[in-house]
Amino acid sequence: MFKILFLGTGAADWPFKKYPGVPPALLSGEFRGSSSILVNGKILVDCGPTVPAAMETFNVALSRLSDILITHTHGDHFSLKSLETLAGRVKSSARLNLWMEQGALEKAGTLNNIYNIHKLEPGREVSIAGCSVMPLPANHRVSNSPESPLHFLFSFSGKNFFYALDGSWLSTVAWRAIMNLQLDAIVWDGTIGDLPGDHRIFEHNSIPVIRLMNQTLQANGVYADSARIILSHLGRTLHPGHRELAKNLGEEGMEPAHDGLLVKI
Ligand SMILES: [Zn+2]
Ligand SMILES: [Zn+2]
């Protein structure tokens, strides 16, 4: 079984410096931290500004954490300060593994002094903490960086889970990687909401874009019958309140994530 804990579900426009650190505001979607998940208690995906505080808020046992995967180096996903804080908190003598796309490594600075750093390449599957992880190219861009932002397809004990943020639409390579699979859960970049005309549509999804992709994935049998279709990386000003958003998305078989959401598949 996969256990996916959402440590943050916000896009970059949330005021992360004002992170409340208290469950009521986070569980209700009133405030969202920087987007991040923890898979099976062992694999952290992304480590933005609010992740160390979120790990405390949601009682994450650091002794189980072994690996950190980075999707890309935008500041809401990759914070040197947060990574230094986490490495400092881990008491065991074994260093954590930090996995980054090869072009993103130039942003890693001196992290190689405190982490075991591993290179990721789009399309080259790796085995991490008992899971198969396939990094796939995302339609997203980091200015002034040679990196290729990544989505991650996790497979573990017959289950498949796709973490598809940041990025708009799916790359051809990503589609080909999932077209013959059954996904038990997917997390879409849901930044833009239902606002036509937003220029970010070429780097983040809007709900109409997600709707189109869902129809295709459903029609081609890519979603398992009980697949969880979850939106995260939600823009602060681009969606209604969490309750209304949950109602709207629920009518279409989707759900918005909130910080602290635990998904078991
Ligand atoms: Zn982002
Ligand atoms: Zn980004």
C-alpha cells in the first residue's frame, strides 16, 4: 500500500513566511504551505520553505526518512535553508539521499557535504526505498537553468501513483510511460483553477485542461476504477475557498488536496 501525506499544497503565491503551523488552518485549506508530499514515511518529494515546519506540525518521524526527491529548483520546491535544517535534524549517522535532475545539480551548492547526492535523468527508472521511481519530463521551465523539471511515477507492490507537478498538460514521454498502466492515484498541478485566459496555462494547469486529460485517461483505461484524482499546488487567488472547491471538483470525481491530507491506496 502507498501512504501519501501532503505536507504542503500551495502554489508560489502563498505567503510562506506567515506559515501558521497549526492544524486547523492547514487541514481546512485556509492556508497552504509549499507543495510537498511524503511517500510511505520514507521519501520526501520537494523541500520548499515550509516543509521543516510542516513535518513538525504533522508529526513526521524523521528516523524513517531516507530519501528526498526534487522535482525542480523553483523556490517553492527547493530551499537550501530547508534542506540544511532537515539534514541538521536527522540524528542518525547515515546521511539522507538527495535525488536531483542532472541539470539542477548546479543549484545544490554545498549540499554534497551533508547529503548523498544522486543524479536523476528523465526516463531512467531508479529504485528508492523499496519503490520504483520513474522521473518523467514536465512541461515546465526554470529560467537560467539547464535543468529539465520532473514528474515522478511511483510503483510499489502493484500500485501506481503519479505526482505530476509542476507542469501543464503532459509531455509525450510522460503519456507514453503511463498509457499502458493503471494509475491508482494522480496528483495534478491545479494552480490556475477555472479561470480562462490566464497566461500561466503554458506552465501550469487550469481545471479545463485537467478535465480534458482526465477524459482521455479515463477513456483509455489509465485510471483504475477507484483512482484518486487529486489537485495540488493550488494558487491562492485563483480558486474559491477550499470547501466550495471540494464541492465543485467532487461533482467531477476530483478532489483538492489540503495540507495534512493522508491518502492510502
Ligand atoms: Zn511551484
Ligand atoms: Zn515551478
